[in-house]
Amino acid sequence: MILVGNQRGGAKDLAQHLLNARDNERVEVHELSGFMSDTLTGALNEAYAVSRGTKCKQFLFSLSLNPPKDADVSPEAFEKAVDQAGDKLGLTNQPRAIVFHEKKGRDGVMRRHCHAVWSRIDADEMKAVPLPFHKRKLQDVSRDLFLEHGWDMPNGHLNPLERDPLNFSLAEWQQAKRAGKDPKVTKALIQTCWNQSDSKTAFSAALRERGYILAQRDRRGFVAVDYQGEVYAIARSVGIKTKEVGARLGSLEGLPSKQDAQAQAAQIIADRLKTLHKEEEAHQRRTQGRAEAAQLRKAKEQKAETQRLKSEQDSRTQQEKERRESKLRGGLWGLWDRLTGKRAKTLEQNRIEISQSNKRDQEQKQQLAEMQKRDTAAMKERSTRALDVQQSKINELRADIEKLSPQQQEDRARRREEFKARRKPQNQTRRRSRSRDGPKMEP
């Protein structure tokens, strides 16, 4: 099921488009949830009204769901797909509308597709739900739907690591390791390569582009081998007989053995990982340099802040000193103030104000020093955390490269052969036991 979505505004225009009966044989508003209105136009206008309390212009997310040409998808399956897309995008609890369209294709057959529209505005927070990387997320959901329903996987929906072994990023490599290999995806990938190829050369090239090596397994036919050393029989993966595979691909001559193919596939991935390792080390050096430069800038900024505070306090102290001195009168009035005791009271008040001013200035210096200390510590912690994460990635890449080394590959192959050798007598014993006992009869 192909999913195409975009953020947009224009509630009225979208409602008119979805309710357009001229281009569709049948239009059904299947669901309106989370809205006060019971019409599609009213619901989308309601979303627009709520958005007016924010600065968001694209307050709707519109999604079209298009199943394969020959697929018969029930309304419940469409609802489930909409739920999966909403969960993936973070729109689970947002108001939404679902509309079904049915139209005749060129062959005259009626086909159904679906549209879903969410309001992006969180009414409690009065802000739009962010939708980062929504195209990539929808592609993930689309791939899962193809696998779930057993539909033929279209090109471009395969795992990025499997699509091009020489062009995956560190994030994609880590994601692929976490997720592991889905047998359904692997089978669909080999089937796609088979359907796109008409010769052994083309089939081998298609597999290599996705990180697999076409090889021969003893005398048992054609197999595909991945960088982990896993072997996939072509006939079983494609779902045809071994003779039919041989009829298209011809002789096994010229193909590497299973062991050589495992080494080739591992080397392809190892070369890319070595490149990523160098890139990550260079990135770590740049991060270290930026961190040191940022610390120097922060130190200069803090020194300037301290000097600015000192200048402000000195200027204020001088102004306050002049104001206090202006309260002490001279001449005959000053003599009168001395005789009446007013001058002594003024001097005492000035001493109190000086003490308070000194205390205030000291507290400001202390607050600035503590704030600068916290900022410096937080900056160092962020820098250390970032460098630790990068070092962890570098260490992980080193370990992955080591696992793909020829020695590790040989050890892994040897352990597999030893395991098979241990299992062989057990399997033979079970077969003899079944043969000796014969079929069991019901009493």
C-alpha cells in the first residue's frame, strides 16, 4: 500500500477535493473523530478555527492510501493502516477524518482507495504536532503493509542497507543491526532481483547491488550469500523448482563457492565500515576542536560579563556616594545640623546604605560566578557526553570490522560446520527410529 502524505492548510479546498463526486464513482465519509461537527467541511473548518490560536499555517496532515492494483482491501484494513500511520507520525490522539473513494480503472474494474486527514493542532498545548521525517516514516509503514498482506514489494521499499551496500550511513548500519534481518524482506528482495533479471549476469549484479553474492553451494544449485555468512537458496526464495532456476541462469561455472562468496560479501561491508570509521574519527576530532573553541569563547564571554558587572557597580557606587554626600549640608546649615544631631543621623543612614550596597554588590558577584560555573560545567558535560557517544560508535565500528575479518569469518564457518556435524548423527538416529517403529496405529 503506497502512502503519500503532506502538511497543508486550505481546509475548504481540501474538503471540496475529498467530496468531489465528478472524479469518483462513489465518495464515502467513513469516519469523523475528535470533531464537534458531523460534516467533513465543518470538521476541517473547525480544525482551521483552532489553528487560529497558533501561528501554524499548515495545520492539517493529509494522507492518501493506495493499495496495489489487484488488491481487495476491506474498510477495516484501511482503518488499521491509518492507525499505524498515525502512531508512527505521532498523531494518534489528534482529530481525524477518513474518506473512501471508488473509481473505475481503465479496465473498467472498480477500485477503492482511502484518504485520511488529521488536525495537527494539539488543543491542550495550543501548538502544532511536529512531523519530522514524515516521508521516511510513511515509507516504513508502507513496507510493513506490503509484508503484512503478502503483496509484491515495489522498488525503493527495501531496507536502505540492502539496497546499496556501499552507500549506507552509520545510522542506517546501526538501525539494520538493531532490527536484524526480516526473512520476509530478504525473500521479497531476492524475488525482486529475480523478476528484474533475465540472465545470470543481470541477476548477480542485482543481488550485489543489495549486498548479496550469487554463489554455488556444492552441487546443490544457486544460492545468495550475505555479509553475515547466511546462505539463501534461490529456488526456495523465489518459489520455483531448482531446474527452472538452472534453465534461466545456466551453468554454475564461474560462480564463487559458498565460502568465497561469504568472504566477498563480508569484504564489501568491511570496506564501507572502514570508511565510516575514518569519517567518525575525523568527526570526533572536529567535535573536540569545536568544544575547545566554544570553551574559549565562553571564558571570554564570562570575563566580559564580570568586567561589565564591575563597571556597572563602580558607576552605581559613585552615583550613590555623590547622592549621600549631597545630603550633608555645609556652612551655617551644616553647623545647625551638627548642633541639632541631624548630621549624625544622616551619617548613620549613609553607613547603613553603604553596607546594604556592598552586600547587594557582593550577592550579584556571587550569583554571576555561580551561574558562570553552572554554564561551564553544563558545557563540559555536553561536550564530554558527545565525545563519549562518538567514541562508543568508533569502538562499535572497530568491533564490527573485526567480526568481518577473514579470521573471524573462518571461525564462524568452522563453528557452523561443527554444529551441522553434531546434528547429523542425531538426525540419522531419528530417521532410523521412525523407520524401525513404522506408522503408529490408532487403538
